[in-house]
Amino acid sequence: MTPADERILRQYGKKLSQPDIFLQASKDERFQITSERKPAAKKSAIMIDAKYVRCWQRADLLEDHGSGKLVLSDQGRSWLRRQQAAHMPYMAQHQARCEQQLPEVGAVERNVSISPLVWLRSREKTKRFGIDELEFEAGERFARDFHLGQDDGKLTMNWQRPIGVAPVAKDYGANEPAHGLDARRRLNDALDYLGPGLDEMMLAICCYEQGLEACENVFSLPRRSAKMVLKLGLLRLSVFYGLQSAKAAAASFRIR
């Protein structure tokens, strides 16, 4: 592509990256940016010369979805992420990065595709079966206990665990020492609390970081049902870790 082709694609790339946005050929040898949900009026429509669109097609940055609708391909979206990155363009091309607010740190750019939970949390919040802060924290604690429980015993002193301080039975608060034996105990208790079936699902998503569609295939679930099952599991984990009461968790699920 020429520099002019790249400049025009960068100019309209953010618009074309939105869902349900596509390019449609018009009668005057140009292409119009339009949407299936809200077609643009003729006077306010954004028109792009066909020579640019044909060049993007030859570079495999666009793909035809039938009826003359051209949308960004996966390669085109990767190209835009690389072009729009202020730094580390190669990482931006292969990762889904966005700005998040972290406690005691502030705004940071984070790779939200690192795990299914982080990816779901970074998406636009919806009122129906969205993941809130308490449920996300419960999933993070569950995954942390899983990974801490995999650690082998240390041959030297573990300074993270105070000497002479034994963990309180059934105390699953955030201040409990991060020790491997304690983590295994909490993990086993959490799996018992989740119950058969739901425990394997939560292990697959939160700990082994399998995607929702992959879990639907593995556990023979209906399409688009894994998110609802994940929501139920996170609600139970939030009660188990003492982040909210059972009554509050039930009410949170009913109002969605």
C-alpha cells in the first residue's frame, strides 16, 4: 500500500472497527461507510474513493461478507492496532490492550486478553449477566489460590508467612497469609462449595484460562450459555470468600 492508502485507512479505521459497520459500494464508484442498525443519511454519509478500498482488499485487510458488504478482516484489525499503538506496536498488534484503573497505581495499559476473566471485565458493561467488581475479585482469588497451591515447598525461610501465626480456621479473607498449604485448603473448600459440575467449569475458565466457547464444547453446553454459568460460579465464590452475603448475591443475580 502507498502512504496515502495507509493514511486513509488510519483515518477511518476507528469507525470501521466498530461492530455492524461495513463498506457498501455506491453508484458513483465510491464506497459508503454505513451500519445495519442505523443507515447513514445520504447527505451525512462518509464516502471513500474506490481506489483506496480496492487497495485494502488486495492487501487482505478487508473481507467480503456477501451482498457487497466489506468489513475489516482479522488481519486488518491487527494492522490498525499496530498503527495506532503509541509504543510497542508489535505487542499491540497481537494483544487486546486497553486502559484500566488499578488500586494504588492509577491508569495503566493492560493486556486484557491475558485471561478470560480480565477480557470479560474489560468489555463494555451490560445490565444483563455482567461481571461486577466483587465477582471479578472472587475469580481472581480463586485463580490465585490455585496457582499458589501448585508451588513446591521452599527450602529456605518463607518471609511472607509470619512465624508463629497460624491461619484461622475457615477464614478466607484477603489478609490470610499466602502459603501453599493454606491455598490448597481454600481451593479444596471452594471446589466443595461450588459443587459437582460447576467446580470443573470454574477451574477451566479461571485457572486453566479456557475460553467460553471452548468450555461450551468441552462440557456440551448450549451456545452462549457459558457466561451465565460463569456468572453463577463467580457469585458462589464471592459468598465463599466473604465478599458479599448469600442474600446479596441472590439479589444481584435476580435483578439482572
